[in-house]
Amino acid sequence: MTTRKILMAHGAGGRLTGELISQTFLPLLKNRYLATLSDAAILPELPPGRPAMSTDAFVVDPPVFPGGDIGHLSVCGTVNDIAMGGATPLWLTWALILEEGTDMDLVERCTSSAAAAAKEAGVAIVAGDTKVVAKGSGDKIFAITAGLGVVPPGRDIGDHKIRPGDLIIASGPLGDHGAVIMAVRHQMESDTLQSDGAPVNGLVDSLYAAGVEIHALHDPTRGGLKSVANEVAGRSGCRQVLTEGSIPIRPEVSAVCELLGLDPLGLACEGRFLAWVDPKDADRAVAALRKKQSGRDAAVIGRVEAGVAGVAPVILETISGASRPLDLLSGTDLPRIC
Amino acid sequence: MTTRKILMAHGAGGRLTGELISQTFLPLLKNRYLATLSDAAILPELPPGRPAMSTDAFVVDPPVFPGGDIGHLSVCGTVNDIAMGGATPLWLTWALILEEGTDMDLVERCTSSAAAAAKEAGVAIVAGDTKVVAKGSGDKIFAITAGLGVVPPGRDIGDHKIRPGDLIIASGPLGDHGAVIMAVRHQMESDTLQSDGAPVNGLVDSLYAAGVEIHALHDPTRGGLKSVANEVAGRSGCRQVLTEGSIPIRPEVSAVCELLGLDPLGLACEGRFLAWVDPKDADRAVAALRKKQSGRDAAVIGRVEAGVAGVAPVILETISGASRPLDLLSGTDLPRIC
């Protein structure tokens, strides 16, 4: 049996491009907007509210890993970014940059996974593009998504709403995605460690359904909790105080971190989010999240305090009772984790 | 003086990623939606009408060429796709995949060009993402855009509207972009040959302003006129008859094609479009286009006839008076032209 490979002609706009579209993308991603194959997808009028847009490029190495692949990840990443704006994700675009010689099986697998993630999130992939580069000018498959959602009228969240007293909630254990990618790269085996990659918009909806006053939402992707907390501190002008003992981290993730010398607080998630909520609603928020399987380990992991000039903007209160600043590293951290 | 280079850490979500955003992207692309640096850009409510979305991945080699660069091209490509749906382009997302070691100057140049193209088109780049891959896993810079526009209420165009009798108009000379890329790759020099890369939404607006009944719009990018005509024939069920003598092609483009054995009808444009219009409006359409500098060579280049089973769907009536089928090639045509 011959292995089917991606050829340069699959990206050249001719007959093979057409076959890739009609035999792989259309059947797997099927929806009536994509099916017109026009230059732009023309969609039904949006529900009332402000549109939210986001884009994400995915270059994760390896492209297939325990718990997911780059196709699934690419859809989750953009769905989650839209959801972090308080918006309901609706439509996605999906572009691929393929390396010549890549197995067609990999492209099909990633397309199926993207379709499955889109279905789970309740969105449709309505436009796409594929380019092929010569061997050595790419790395198997890069996937780039963009998305459109709508923030319902009256909803306004963001770092400008964060204020001292807010509590910070994690929707689940942190760092699984980053840990699994690093473990795979180092040929470490684990029966239980899997990427957390998943759409989180359903979980966010359950917070709104419970009437929680959400001030801001962020997903801790590249750079993990550490990067998000520092960015939020910078943009909100408020100090972020995290309590180490309350941060849910799986033992398998801690084990990988110890072996590889990584900080779990700097590891990426692709299916978790952090919510800054009004303190009166924090218990209700955690309860609402825990009702769902994907939120069963949700926990309050920190609080917001007034920013003080000259004082570290992000603090970790350690299990031993000490307080230490949680800096943003300038180093390479973890390349190609997503 | 040291040359500033892209490092793996520029894509890792840490301090260098932040510097790239705050020192390069924000100042060059500046707009208030991007400036919030939130996970998703939250935009003002859309004007009435149906949203149009599109995406394009750009891997053009070389990334800088006479008349443009990959940054400029990436914005034009998506603006034009949106405009081809009859929509007014509004918002863009912009993702970069950079190869480690790429000159920061190249990134800055392409960002400036993207900003200039966005300004010319009247759109804003409201969200972005940057990833870095190791040397040899990419090729300097890939740029991926997605866009959102709105089709004004009552406007409905597309291949389903094409009918026998329609005339096909080209907005300008065809193949300049493809020819210039191939010429540069073959170290051919020309003082006058330049990419045609440009936003065409202004030119499309002038057709609507002139009251032209537009049935469909397409930009002949990858695969050129030949690919578009074949795709339109397939989707509309109508035969496309092109008249060779009326197709505007610059002498410099013909010269490159002769030297390199290329078919100008298969060469990509990035700043031209084809319009299928009601025959009663064709003269008015050409006149409206020619009033603008970028449309001064607009011409009727063909007509639509009823499709006949078993007869070639795309025909070229040659200058010598013969008719020959214009097939879609399955070959590699021109990789990495855009």
C-alpha cells in the first residue's frame, strides 16, 4: 500500500488543491457556508451584541500527542479566546500550512479532530485556506484559526473591571497540556497524563447561567498562570496574590516538572480558564463549575489586592507560608507548546 | 551594529513576546481594539447585513519583492476575498509564524506594510498572534490573515447568480504578481515589473456606486484566470468563453512567461478582480473602473454561455480565431506564489 503524501501541487490552486478540498476538507468539516467555496463565507446576520474576534497560530511539536492533536487544539484555542472576551463563539476560519511530504493521514486526522472540537464547541468552520511549502521550509502541519463571536448586550468584562477584593478561580488543574508535550518530547511515558485541550465556552456559560458577576476571564496558554497573572497585573494596575496550596495541579504534572526542571505555574493549558469574580459570587462560581465533569477540580486560587508602586505585582504565597514574587521569565520557556 | 534577530523566546509567551508586541506590533498597527491586548478584540456592533468571513495563509518566497512584501500581500488577500463576497471589509486578524534567526527588520517592514495596506483598505488589524519555530522548521516569515466584513442588506452575489449572457470584466492587467515572483526567483531584472498587490474594495465600491448589476466577483489569485474560470464554470454550470485578444496582459508579463515557459492566464494577481455583470451594465462598469488609476486598463474579457454536457466548460477564443479548451492543470503550477 502506498502512503499518500502532501505534494507541492496540493497548495498551488490547481486540480490537486481542488481534490484536497472536495475529498478531505468538505466531507469532514461539512457545513453549508463552507460548501459554497466562495472567496468569503457569507453568514446569517449576527445576534445583537458586540462582535469579538481572535486569531491563533499553532505550531505544536509533535502535532499529535496524548489527548489531542494540532487540529483539535487550533479550534479550542480560538473558541476559548473568544469565550474569554465574554462572547459566544459562532464562526471559525481555519488555515493550514503543510510541509511537502507530510502524510495525508495526518492532515485527515487533524481535520477530523478540528471538526469534532468545532462540534463540541457549537461553532462551524466556514472558511479555509491551504498552502504547501517545500520540505525543510515548514514542519509537517501548522494550523491557524480565527474566530468570530458576539458579546451579548449589556455584558462587559475585561481587565478594566478587575478590582481589589476580586477572587481568582481556576476552572481545573493547570499545566496538563504543557506537561504532556514536554513529556512526549523527552520520551517520558505516562498512562494518565493527557492534554487538557478542550473548548471551555460551555463551562463559561454555566458561570453566567449561575448569575456570577464575572469581571475578567483569561485562559492560561503560553507562559501559563505566571504569564497571565503578570499581564493582568500590568493591565489592571492591581496586585495578583496566588495561594500555592490552592492551585490544582495533577501529581503527574508535578512529576514531569520535577524531572525536567519546569515550573508548573509556567505551563500552558488549552482547556482551562481563570475567572476574576466578585467575592460574593466566588462560592457559587466554584459550585457551578464543579457540577460539570470538566470543572470538577475548580478552585479559588488567589485574590486581587490594590497595586502598590515598587512592590512585586504578582505574589505567590507558598505552602510553607512564605511570599515570593512570581516574575515573568525572559527566557525561552517552552517553544512550540501550542 | 548588531543585527536584531528573532529568537525562540519571541514566541514563547514571556518577556520577549511582550516586547515584540509592545515595541513593534502595537506602535505600527495601532488601533484601540488591538491595544487592549485581551484574548479577543471586542468590536463595535456591526452595521446591518450578513457578515462575511475569509482567511488566507501567505508563504510567498521571497517575502519581499518588487511592489510589495508578504505583510502587504496578507492584508490585501483577505480584504479582497471579503470584497469578492460583495461585503465591505471591516476588521482583520493577523498571525505570524516566524523562523528563528529571521531579521527583526524584515518583521518590522512587513508589519509596516500590513498597516499601510489596512489603512488603504479602510480596515483595522484588531487581533494577532506570533509563533516562532526553530531554524529549518519554517522559512523566515509566514503571515496568515482572517477578515470580517458585512454584505449590505439586499445585496446578493455569487456564482448562483451567473447566467448565460453575462459579461466578464477584468479590473486590470492580469498576472503581474505571479510574473514578478517568478522573475525574482530566476534573477531576472525588470525596471517596470511590479506586483499588483493592492486592496480592491475601493474599486468594487465604484462599481456599486455606478449602479452596476454585479452577479459575481472573484479575484484570480493562485492558478490565475484559468483556475477561476474553471471553478466558476463548475459551480455555475455555465460555460465561460474568454477572448484572448481582449485580456489585458502587460508586455513585461508576457516576456517573463515566454522566457520561463509559463501561461499568463495561470498567473496569480493580488490586486485585480473579475466581475460577472449583466450585459446591459458592462460598458458602465468598465467606464466606472477606468475612472480610477488602478482600473484604467479594465476591459470586458469574455462572456457566459449556457453549459452543454460533454463540451469544454472554459473556452479561449484565440487571437488567431481558433477556440481551445482552457483546462485546469493538475501540475505544480507555481508554488509559494502567495
